[in-house]
Amino acid sequence: HHTKHPNRNHNHTTAEIGNYHYGQGHPMKPHRVRMTHNLVVNYGLYRKMEVFRPRLVSPTTLTRFHSDDYINFLKVITPDNMSDYVRQLQRFNVGEDCPVFDGLFEFCQLYTSGSIGGAARLNQDKCDVVVNWAGGLHHAKKAEASGFCYVNDCVLAILEFLKVHQRVLYIDIDIHHGDGVEEAFYTTNRVMTVSFHKFGEYFPGTGDVLDCGHAEGKNYAINFPLNDGMDDESYQSVFRPVIGKVMERFAPGAVVLQCGADSLSGDRLGCFNLSLKGHADCVDFVKSFNIPTLVLGGGGYTLRNVPRCWTYETAVLLGEDVKDALPYNDYFEYFGPDYRLHLPVSNMENLNSRDYLERTKLQLLDILGEVEPVPGVQIQTGQVDSNMTPKPMEIDDGADEDKQDPDKRVTEEDQGRKEHPAEFAA
């Protein structure tokens, strides 16, 4: 089953991300990643993975996508100096949905390092799947925070993949449209973005089925707009045929899969009705193509359900069966009253008729039929000096680059530190 390596997964999720706090009453809680980490450890899944802590990326690396002045702003802003930056706070859309909190920039560096570092490891053929549940912040724009997202780690990971792969596929099963990633690659045929999302009077408002890319990128943005109440059966009936056709026509060299858990039943902000099995079926299907894959987190606002989802999906990626009865863990009381992994779905009405789903599916299969299975053109990210295929470089923008022997593999030590076994003492 393993394509090349005994260890399928390098997992960058660190409990550290749980130290950051968006503020009282804010629905985004990085603590859910620490809870996921703890549950994965207590299920014994960590023993089946190699775990890496990537080196922190430099601020300069973030400007491969983001504008210099936006990244500089994120570096300097703190809760204490906000009154000095009123104009920039407005300009960069920071302060309301995307609050300023202590350690904001390190938080961005940390989750983004997992994604860029993960793509770099996959590029070096060190493993076939990397998981970073702290990543998947898909709404951030080139010079603007949006929807709880500041730095777009998905875009930066895709740019890292493009150093090695001609074509990269982005798939987004968060309930919200993956607008930041779609916009970044809207005019190139080297990245195809595919998003399944609630559409109609819902954040961020984009992702119409007719928005399918522009110029060289026409037919390379695929959007499946959905209504409230999507259930497992409906989701599978559209996800599998669309992604199957995408794989056949586009034949990507690498995949980024954003697994926002706000599409689960009972999410605080979501309105779908998926079970863990329905959500994870998408992960299982993507995994079946055996393409190097970076698996990311994203949304997910019902605190007790997000760790359940991402732990189960970690198990699915590893091909491991896990018991429904939750193992004892540091956050056991969150999972009452049943203390089980799988959650019941609700009896809400599914407002997606079979007819609507079938029509929309055929519309998208038609668009995909227009996709030329040919090598793409040079990529344009709109940054100075980047209107060509980026040359492969080490993850770290360090000065010792030229001293490296090109025939020698980059070692684990250069790449980031291997986790100490004591980190996972259950």
C-alpha cells in the first residue's frame, strides 16, 4: 500500500499552536489543534508516523505570495500599538474577524512553516503524505487578512510544489469557498482549484459554478456551490465523480487537500450535515490516487468535533482502524456525554435535490472536458521577478545555500528537527 516509503506520514502538527488565542468569544480556537494532537497520541497513531517540526520560515519567504508591506505590518502590530496603525488595520482588514492578538506573527509563521516544510519534504520524495492540521487558512489574500486567516499557507505550499511539479491540484472541503487560493491561481493552468462549499448569502460570497478561471486559467477553477443540509450520500455522489474526472484530465504531480471541519454536522458556524465518515470519505478517495499529498486543516468551530474529525482522518490516511470508544486523554471531558469518536448527524432537511446535484455535476464535468491534458505555461503570481517558474531552493532562505553539494541529499537536520519521542508520551 505504501508507494515508496515505510512511513506514509510526516506530521507537522505541534501542540504549540494551541498557545495562541484569537480572543474571548472568537469562534476560531487554535486549541483544537492541541486537542487533535493529544487524541492522535492517545490512540497510538503517532507510532505509525514520522513526526517533524519544520524550521520556522523567514518573513521573506511569506512574500513569495503576500505583499511586503502586509507582511511587515503583521510583524510589527501588537495589541498595545494598534492605535498607531489605524489606517493599516483598515487597509489590511485586521481588527474585527481577524483580530490582533499576542504572538500573531509567530502564530502565522508556525502554521505556515508546517505547510511549506511539508511540501518541501514531499518534493524531496521523503514520504507520500504530510499532515499539518494547523494549516489550511485559505481565505487570506495577497495584501489582506480575511475570514480568520492572515497568511495563506495553502498558496505558499502550492508555490513550493510548483518548484518541482508542472501541475498541482488544490481540493477544498471546508464549508466556505476557498477564495484566497482560487484568486491566487485564477489565471494559470498549472494549478487547478476545486472547492465544494455552501453558496448563497454565506461568507465569503464567491464560488459560483460559472466562475471557472480566466485567460490561461480558464477551466482550471472548479466550484461546486451547495445548499444547507448536505449529507454523506449527497456529498459522495458529487465529490467522487468530479475529483475522478479532475485526476483523469489534469493529472497533477501533487495535491493539497484542505479538510476544514466546519462542513460537519453540528458546526457552530456551518450548516451541512456530514458525519465523520462522510467527511473522511473525501480524504480516503484522494489518498487512493497515490499522488504526493499535503493534508491541511482549516475551519471547524465546534470544539469537541474538530479533534474527532482530524484524528479519524489521520487514521484513514494511515490505513489504521480505531476504536469508537475514545481513549482517555487530556481533554476527555470535552467529549462527553458519550465519549465516542463518531458523532450522530441531525435530522435537518437536505436542501440539495438530486436533480440540482446532478445538473451541477454535469456542468462541471463539461468544463473539465475542456481541459487540455497538456503541459502548462509559466506561472504568474503578480510578485516582482516571479513571472517564471520559481527555481527549486531550500526551504530556508539561508546564506549557506551555495555551499551545498548538489548531489547530496538534504538531511533531516537541515530540514527541521525530528521530534523527540518524549513529546508523545501518552
